[in-house]
Amino acid sequence: MDAGRPRRVTQRDVARLAGVSQTTVSLVLSGAPASQIPAETLERVQAAMRELGYVPNRWARALKTNKTMTIACVVPDIANPFYPSLLRGMQAVADEAGYDVITVNTDGTAEREQRFLGWCLEGRVDGVVGVFFTLRVADFKPLTDAGIGVVRIESSTKKVGPLPVDNLYIDNEAAAAEVTRYLIRRGYRRIAMIAGIGGPQEGRLNGYEIALAEAGRKPLIIADEAFNEDGGFRAAQQLFALPARPDAIFAANDMMAIGAMAAARDAGLAIPGDVAIAGFDDIFAARLVTPALTTISQFQYDLGTTAAEVLLDRLQRGNAGAGTSQAMPFRLIERSST
């Protein structure tokens, strides 16, 4: 052995310092349920690892336990500012449990989502939290059969069955209806909606139409192929070119709303004096633009922590039991753009 190279700290060293067996250290590292390890013992083992600078040999653990200690966060657009907070929430929970989180971008296409399924079956991850636009619950059966946990983040409630796939959802229809009713209460008469193609726009469009129908008004919808600032800019330009332009715009996400704000400025329109603009998602930039954007918050960080907790609980139970569906909260955030 190279005399100048420090000796690698082992599980035996950790066990000796913590005053426990090596088996107990191994249980802690494997993420065993709290019922198997007293809290005081867990704290002693973790303190010993910190003091010794112990770094687990992840490859050895993977071979021994058949676990990668890695979970995937799957998103349709890594450039969308909605997802970083979701990822950070997942990481906060995963780190505590000794798991790493990797991010996979699919562009929301069927080809990339199917390719991801095959990638998972190569044994690269223990579980998945994801937003999927084209996959259905039955498509995940090969993963669940292989013991891979799956949590889907959805835009509406999902029927659950025997397949162990868990779902977290924001009621996008109810949230969009709330924004639209808010604009009606504010006195706006011609409320248009702009949306991108693909993603969660269906539920948001439905909510908008429901709220307008309640008020006896007709919808005005412009859809663009892009669910981003460029799409919002183009869609708003079409609205502003109409003989009777709208006095309020509800955008299907904040990026489209920010694009619509740019189009309004280009057209010489004041916000909200000439046209009010509201969005959906409450991305970080929503509070920074001028004027600050009225929007729907989905509490992305909390959504990420809950998704990771549901996934890790599923993995601890051996991926057993039927699927679940859990509603998550949303809130209208009123700012100066309306």
C-alpha cells in the first residue's frame, strides 16, 4: 500500500466509533425503515460518519443490495423555470435518505418518454418522479414489475388500480376557473386565454370555459405551438390585432404570460390599465417582472418534497400495494398585473 495515501474509512470504523454493530451501520446506509433503527442509534451512526468523513462505496452497495440509491426526476422541458423548485424539493428529501437525484429531459415527446422507460429497465434508478405527456399508467408496468417505484405529477385526478403507480395532482381545471372568476370580479369584460399545444393546457382551458359560461360569456382562445414566451408573444399579438381586443388575458403558464406582457408593451398598451394579464405556475420570475404577475402558485417545492416522500415510502414497502392519487394545494397570488 502507498504509505502516503490515507487509509479508507470503513463501515467497521464507523461501527466502532458509534458503539454499534457493523450490521446496524449497514442498515442505516441501506435506508432501512425507522422502525428497525432507534432514533438515538441513527443519530450516533450519522455523527460517526460525519466525524470520520465516511463516504459509502456506492458501487459495492449497489451490487450487494441491488439498489442504485438513485432516483430520476423526469421533466418535459428542463428550461421551464417551474421545474427547478420541484427538483430542489425532491433533493431535500432524497439527500436525507441517502439517495441521489438525476434529471432527465424528454421534451414531452412520445419517443423520448418511451426511450426513458427502456433506460430505466437497464437498472440505472430505483425510482422515478415525473411529468409525462404521452405515457399512460399501463406503460409503467415493466418498471413496477422490476421493482422500480413510479410517482406521476399530473394536472388532474387519476383513476387508480392494482398497479403500484402513485399520482400527485393539482386540479388545474379548478385553478384556472378561479383565475377567470377573479378577473370577472375585477370587472374585466372581454377575457381571452392563450395556451400552448401539449402539456396541461386542456384542464386549464376547461376551467376558463367553465367560469366564463357561468357568467354567460363566450370564450376567446388563441393557441400557439410553443408553450413559452415566444408562443405567448405571438398569441397576444393576434389578440391585439382584433377589432375588439380583450381587456384581460389569462395565459396557460407564466412564460406565455411574460411573452404576452412583452407584446403589450410593443403595442403601446399599459398593464393593467389597457389590458390585464394573469398566468399560471408562479415561477420565480413572476414576482420580478414589471408589473408583478398575478398567477396560480402550485407550491412546486412542496410538491417535490411530497413526491420524493411518496416514492421513498413506496420503495421501503417493496413497491407493494395498489396505486394512489393525492390532491395537492394551489393558491391564487394577486399581484399588480391585474
